Amino acid sequence: RWIKFEEKVEDGGERWSAPHVPALHLHSLFQLRTCLQKGTMLLDLAATSFKEIIDKALSEQPEEAELQPALRERLAALLLLQPQHQPTKSLLQLLAELGLSPCRGRKPGCPTGHPLAASSTSEPRTQLSKTPLKEQLRNRFKKKVPPGAEAAHVAVGEVEFLEKPLAAFIRLRRGVSLGSLAEVSLPSRFLFILLGPPKVKAYHEVGRAMATLLTDELFQTVAWQAEHRDDLIAGIEAFLNELIVLPPGKWDPSARIPPPSHLPSPRRRTAVDPLDQQPHGNGDTTAAGDRASPGHPRSGEELERTGRLFGGLLRDIRRKAPWYGSDFSDALHPQCLSAVLYIYLATVTNAITFGGMLGDATANMQGVLESFLGTALAGFVFCLFSGQPLTILSSTGPVLVFERLLFSFSQDHGLDYLEFRLWIGLWVAFFGVVLVATEASHLVRYFTRFTEEGFCALISLIFIYDSLKKMLSLADAFPINWHYRLDNVTSYSCTCNLRRRLFNPILTCLTTLHRHPLPSIHHPDETSTSLTSCHFAGLSRTQCLDQGGHLLGTSCQYVPDVTLISFLLFGGTFLFCTALKRFRSSRYFPVGVRKLVSDFAVILAILASCAVDAVLGLETPKLLVPSELKPTNPARGWIVFPFGANPWWVCLVSAVPAVLVTILIFMDQQITAVILNRREYKLQKGAGFHLDLLCVSLLMVVTSVTGLPWYVSATVISLAHMESLRKESATSAPGEHPEFLGIREQRLTGLAVFILMGVSVFMAPVLKHIPMPVLYGVFLHMGVTALNSIQLTDRARLLLMPAKHQPDLAYLRHVPLRRVHLFTVIQLLCLALLWVLKSTTAAIIFPLMV
């Protein structure tokens, strides 16, 4: 059987083979051409049953091959026997049969398929049923057949009572159900019959050639449109022109070629005439153009200037408005639930990380709580009104550097930090609106792959570096016990020394004794000693230090190996995420199970790691979420007033640093938008560069007035959001990889993520059980996934590969290897320069360097 690739019944007749590329004998194609030239040709036959088709085909034979009436009856009776189809059984059915009767089944060598193949058996055969059988209607293989498909039947065989071959090609006027003829119940349109005497052994290979031709998309078009016999012959000639012959001495004909991961486009085959190809080219230039990864829509209307104020913004609104209703209905899919949980945990971790760093940089004028509330507010508003709602807003490294420099400048010059920051934010919002009005986003068309890849690689490396840095810092809080020896366990001890402040322990122990009385005490000295020792034994480390005591002993600095188990959780989460994401292409379990596991890969990895942590019971660092809605610094309120704390001229001077922040926001926002709107993601609802920039600019006003952090598009988290919403074809032919259909474009996942961010303050009792190393493992997975999605990573690997082991990449066919290496080295040097720049106080000019 064929859909796109060939499957054969293995020896023993127990199962179908793996799908493989058909390997044909060249001579069989020539014989097939002869059969079509000399045999019966019935085009647009108006028949409604298989019997009617057979009678017409046998009676319309050429004069030199005309059959006698008795011979026609015998052939018709033979062709109208009920076929024996190879059953497609599930694993449970096979196990059940094995348990019930291990010896039951077909005898080795028993043929299957058309009745011609089994005509020599002694079992009585029934006639072909005019209606589909139950086995056809229940056949699980039908799930693999694409919707709207039709069946084609090829009947070949050796018949003892024939003296010369008989061939017929039939095309029905419309698709007709031919009863129980097909393996699954499908309408049929094409039939090919080839019968002949036993002395000719090539019928089977000719039939395989016909079936392979009928699965070729270009020959299908020819067969559909053919009006005469010559049209089909021309179709075979075109097929032969594209045929590739493998020399018999250099290839094993019994080897099965597995299906390729990507098939060439039929449009490319029709666009290039094989006879017109240049004989001395450096490969297939059309293939290179077809496989080349396109960048952003440089010629799309999203980036064309209208020449009117706010013209681009109005065009974005008109483009996105018709899709607004579907932005919510398209989210009704289980995949969106997994995306919400995944991105929510990533956003929570990012908010806590940046909130803690902001608190350290600004004396808690902005802290974790402000980061939570700001992320929830800004993200919700952006997802509700933006042009590209798949974008996730977050704090970024360059913004953090600017906040640190601004706070230090305010402290050094006696200025109020929040008021100074308010005026900068207002100026940035004004400049952003001006950029939107003048359609400055059209400059995005000049961003090249070089810029996009460098920026994406830098942000991905920051995620990887920060996750590893956080894990290494655990060794400071929970030192590894390098010098612990099991044989010295008897000498390890730790006691609390409170002899300098004996009165307090006596009072504490008296309180304890009041609750749990001791036996009668006769001597005051004994009472004091008992009370003191009782108190020493009952104090915890924290209580001892609070009482003003200090710890004595060889094991006072001992902690369980929290760092080591944290690294196991960290690495385990990363490996779980990676393995479960790849489970979609695994060979195990049905397709539906694989897709479900892959969609919920990150959530399953987090749950598994949390379960391991709970079973071990070690005090690993957990996720800490603020539980009260009040500013981190009690000296500030929720509203920042523009006047009163600073001189009046500060509002004017603020325009100077606002220019730098505007450049930072514009570059960060638009480069991320360019990456998300690449053509390879097959987005259908269009981009909204101007509308997105307007939303970010207006949110600057809100976050500046409330003293919340500033937000811009987060590249890595947004890419992770896109990857978690990939759509693939539900049905695919055996051996064919699922086709990437695009991204599930909607607003609901982003809105749900930021609503959960807002209520996270009330979810602290649940979130406190999630270990931080687990979330750092998710961060590492996001960074590595984003890094592997760019071409720079592939070209960097080529630097370490000998030429003979390099993959067959399209650009290597057309660009000299030294030029590829030169381009990669320059890109890596620029990336290193950006990294060094980011790590210094000059990080404020980071956008200009990009």
C-alpha cells in the first residue's frame, strides 16, 4: 500500500513494514509505458460498481488482444473475488492473540492482498461485497489518510489460462465507493489492471511502478487532466526526465531508504525544467532559496510608510481589528493550558529575580512586590490592546543597569529618585508617541539577520549565564561539606554558649518547666544547673543567636548537601524538559499521547522535580512570593507626585537621559518584534510594530506614576511562548513528518499568565513548595532552546567540524567555507563585545552598539 511512501507486508504476513521510499527497476517503467501505449484506456468512465468497471474494461480490449466471451467470464469472476487485506492491529490486540493462541495466525509465506495472489489456496472465496465491510469502517489506518483523499487500485498477477498480457487503465468520471475492494472505505477514481501468463515475471514490478506514479503529485495532476492516451505517456516521460538512477554495484537494492524529513515542493519541480539546468552549477540554487530561513517581512505592508501622521498605527489597528474576536476563540485548546502554566512559572521566576536585583540597586524603592504588580499590570494591558499579543513583557538587563545608575546619580546629587524617574518616564512616553506618529518603526526593515541573531544570542546567553550563576551562589548559603568524614561522627557536636547571660536562660527554662514540670529539686545549685542545661539543649540556632549567645562545636557550620541536591534538581529539570519536548518525534506510544506529553513537557518536568524534592525532604531554597500588598520600602507610597521633592528644572533636564532610554526601549522592543514576526513562523494575523510601540510608551506613563519597574518585550520568554503554541498537522501519511502549520495566535494565554501573576500574592502557600533550582532549570531550558533556534549556533559548530563531517546545509553549497567562517567569527566577536559592554557601567549605550 502507498499513501506517499511504500509499505510492504513482511515475510510471514504478520505486519506491515516501515514506510520507505519506493525503489523501482528502470525496466519496469519502460514496460509500464508500453502497457499504457498498447493496453485499454478508459477515461471518464461513468460506472458505479466494480463489476460494471470490470465488464467494460474486458470488453474494450484492442482488436489484436480481444478476449473470447468465456475467457472474459473467467477473468471477471476472478477479479470480483473478495480481497484478503492485511489486518492492522493494535499492540493490545497482538498481545491478546499471543496469550490466547501463540500458534494461531497465517502460515509463513501465505500471500495477502488482492484475490489473484491467493487464488491458489484451498479455502472457498466469497464474492466482492457491494457495501463496505465492518472491518473497513473500523480500520484504524484510516486516521492516517488525509481528509478528501481517494483510493487508487492496482491489480496485477499471473493467470494460467491467459496466453498474452492484458492491461487496462481506468479513470472514473467521479469518485465511487467500490464496496469492500479497498482496505479502508474511500471513494475510488483510478484503477490499473495487468494480467498475464506465468512465463513473464515482471508484473509485480510494473504494478509497483504504477502505484508509485499515482502517488507522485505531478503525475496525479497529469492523470486528472489527461484527455488522450498521449497525455499519460507525456506524464511518464516527464517522470523519467526527473528520475535518478542508482548504480547497482554501489547500492544494495534490498536496502530500504527511510522517508526524508523534508520533501521538495511540487511548485519548485514545475518551475525548474530538468533539461534547462546548468551542468556546471555549484548545487541546486532553487533548493537553497527554498530552504533559506527568511527573516522579517521586509517588503510587507507592516513596514511601509504611509506619509501621514499615525498612518502606520491606523493601518495596524485596521489590520488587527477583524481578528480580535478570534484572538479569544482560537485559544480553546488544551495546548494553551500548558503554555499558560509554562510561561507563568517562567514569568514568576523572572519577576522575582529582577525584583530582587532592583531592590538591591534602589534601596528597595522597587522590589519583588513592585515587580509582581508591574508585570501583571503592564503585561495584561499589553496583551489586551497590542498588535502582537504573543509578546511577553518583562524587565531587561539594560533597564536594570539604567535604574542602578539613575539611583546612584540621585543619591549623589540629593535628588528624589522616584520623582526624577517619573519625569524620565514621561519624556520617554512622549518620545515614543512621536516615533509612532512619524512611523519610525519602518527602520525595522534595515535590521538584518546579523543584528537579529546577535541580539537573540546575547539574550539567550544571559538566561543561561544567570541560571548557572544563581545555582553557583547556593554554595555560599549552603556550603558543600568537603571535609566530612563518617569515621569522625562521634566528635561532631554543636552547643549554644549562654554563660555570659545566664539570667535569660533561667527565665526561659522556668517557662518551659511550668509547662512540663521536672521531679522535685532539693538544692539551689542543682536547680540552676538543670535549668541552664535544659535551656541549652532546647534552643535552636536562631533562638541562641537572638539571646546573644554563640555556637560552639565542630559541626556548627554543617549543613546537609543542599547545594548538591539543588544541582541535581536543576540538571534533572533541564534534561526532563528537553527529553519530553523531543518525545513528540519518539517512536513510542500513539501520536495523541506523544503530542500531549510534548505540549505539557515543562509542567511535567517541574512536577516530577518537585515530587523528588518533597520525597527527599531537604531544605532546598524555595520560591518566596510577597504575601502583603504594601510597598517594599515603607518610606514610599503607591503614587509618585511630579513636584515637591526636586527643583523645577529637573523636569527639563530629564529629557537628556530619556533619549537614551527611548533608544533602549525602541531597539529592545522592535528587535524582539522582528524575531517573533519572522515568516518561518507562518503567522496569519499580521504584525503590529507601531501599535506595540504605542502600548509600551503609554505603559511607561502608568509604571512611572506608580513607581513600578519599566517593561519591554522579553525575547527569550516570548520565543518560548511561541514555541509552546506550535501547530502541526493532525494527520500525516505513514513515514511523513507532521507539517508545521503555524502558531496558535491568540490573546488568552498572555492574559491568563498576567492574571495569575496578579493573584500570585494570594497563592504564596502553594508556590512556596516549588524549589528555585527547578525554576532555574526551566530558565536554562529556555535559553538553550532559543540559542539553538538561530543559524549562528549551527555555523559556530562548523568551526569545530572537519569538512567531511559537516551537514549538507544549503548555504554551504553556494558560499565558500572560508567566507562562512569569516562571517561567523565576526559575528562572535561582536557578540563578545556586547557581552563585555553589558557587564560594565557603560551598558547604558548597549542599544547604540546593537
